[in-house]
Amino acid sequence: MNPFQEDKNIVPISSSFYKKYYNDNHKRHLILGINPGRFGAGLTGIPFTDPKRLIANCGIEFTGKLAHEPSSVFVYEVIEAFGGEEAFYNRFYIHSICPLGFTSLGKNNKEVNYNYYDSKELTHSVLDFIIANIQKQIGFGIHADICYCFGTGKNEKFLLEINNQFGFFKKIIALEHPRYIMQYKSKSKEEYITKYLSAFNQAT
């Protein structure tokens, strides 16, 4: 998935978002997800921001499909608890280990998200791209003391491996992925929001 090539409206939409929250020279801490999902960044070009959150929370118009992504819902609840969009984005920059999203055909030939680590062949083919992407994000003006990782399983393992090799960050703090929380731990959502806030407060 590459919404920037698939929809001519995505560049001006995402540009509005980044100009609104990042038009300064402040350093920020990096948060890395897995890769874009079909109903979030796969549509808006903005990690963990689905069209509904883009309109309602960020005040930015979106002309495409008004999709709903559970991960985006959780992230914006965390952002609200943190103090709102301006306060959060002033301190953090969210991206993905692999900025391109992938899909495959699941049961009944239904399109489903496919992660960069779901096959060794795919991981190998995008490895150089991933490394270059992280180096580029750091070059934007990122604090290198702490990096946050959304995903305490394969995403964390992969990030730790390449970080040990390339020394991007001094410390990586992994948090349960928003999708996992919404799908399997929704009754404990408030506890996870508190956990997220506690982790983010370690970034000074």
C-alpha cells in the first residue's frame, strides 16, 4: 500500500497534518509501529490516524472513505489523556518500522493486512529500505535516547536486532500494540492508557 501514489489527495491532506503539528524545529521522540494498515495510514498517509480521527480530532478535511481503525481509536484516546494533539505531537513523532503497508488474501479471499515480518522473504526484501527509513527519521531531528515501539512481540524483536547492529537508539521501550489492546484487552483499556502515559513520561 502506498496512498501517496494511489490517491492524489493524500499529499495535500498529510501535508496539512504535518504543517499543523510539526512546523517547528523542536526535537521529538520517535514511536515506531509495524507498517501502515488498510484503514489508517493506508488511507490517510498518517500513522495511526484513520480518516475519522483526522477529521474529528485533528480538524483536517478528508475527502475519501471514512474508515474506522481500532488502533487509531486507542492512540487518540492516549493522546487525549496526554493533553491533546498539540501537546502530544509537540513531543512525539509516530512512524512505522516499514513505511509501506502490505496486504494478502485471507479466508474467503478477503483482503487482510500483512506485516513486514510475516515472511522471511518479505523481511529480507525490505530490510535495506527499513534501515534507510529509520536513519532518515532520525535525521529529521529525533532524540536518540529513547525510541518507543508499538508491539511487544515480533516488532520489538526485529527492532532490537537492528538497533543492536546499527546503534540507532540508547533504549527501546516496547508497548503492547494498540490493535492487540483493542482486539484482546479492551476491558483493560484504561490500564493500558495509563501504562502508555507512564512510558511516555520517561521522555524528557
